[in-house]
Amino acid sequence: MPLNFSSPTLISILIVAVCVIAVCVAVYLVQRKRNTVKLRKHFGSEYDRAVEEHGSQRKAEAGLAARESRVEKLKIRELGASQRERFVSDWHTVEARFLDHPKGAVTEADELVNALLLARGYPVAGFEQSAEDVSVNYPRMMEYYRSAHGVAVRPGKAEASTEELRSAMINYRTLVDELVQVQVADGPRVTS
């Protein structure tokens, strides 16, 4: 039996179906927009970097969500008081070496950050992986981390200038300060 498209019942069913589809599409778009806003707000410049790296907003958001899932499975921990004191002391030692051996001090600062990340529970499988993992909990630190690391690993022929080395040490100091602080839920961080 052929469909009667002039039937009021069929027209009503089609109108309801179109309305349901429109509502579903609207809900989907609103959820995507909220997710985008949430990720952009949380990751900041790291969000833009991910979009550029992945070539699309959707792929970048999937990658950032995968980072969050991966880091949720890690056992990230606070440093104990003695560990915190040791890392702060080690940092002061590295920082003091900067005047006499700037390149060596930047390299040591990079190694100290790796040790600090390892002590906090982040796997140190390579810089990019570490940077992605750290970006979940410290997204605002990523520019400092990437910039400083880039100077630390720069080969001899492309030696960094004194100003670049100084900037790298400042960036590492910011990162170390952030990583050794005690996390307080819904409040400011506390140093001891």
C-alpha cells in the first residue's frame, strides 16, 4: 500500500520526527560547544597547540580527552615534606651553578625537573609524553616547560645565548616552584 503523504497522521509523524532530530542535533551541538569551552579554558595555549598539531579541533579535543584519561590512571602523588625540601635544596644548588656554568645549570635543571616529575608519579618516557601528561594538571606551565626544555637540549653548534639560558632557568624555577607545592582542594597551593 503506497504512503499517502497528504494523510494528517503521516504528516504529524514526520513533523514529530523532524523535531526530535532537530532537538537531538541541538543537544549534541550544545554539548560539543561546552566540551570545547571546558577544554579551552582548562588547557589554555596547550589547546591551541593541540589543534595546530592535530590539524582539526575535533582530533585535538579527542587527544586532550585521551590525555586526561591516561593521567587519571596514573598514581600522581604529593611530595612528602622531606622530598619537597630535598628538591628545593637541589634547585638552589642548580640555580647557584648558573653564574659559573649557565649551560650546565640549565641541563641540570632539566634533569631535576625529570626527577621531580618521576617522584610525583609521572612516567618519564620522553619529553613529549611527559609534557602531555603534565599538561593535564599544570596546563599553564607548559609554555615554560617547552621553552626551557628546548634550550636545555639545544645542540652545541646552535648554542643558546646567555639571555636564552637565563630565561630557561627562570622558566624552570617557575615549573619547580609549582611542582613542589602542596595541592589543596578548591583552594590556593601551599608551600612548606
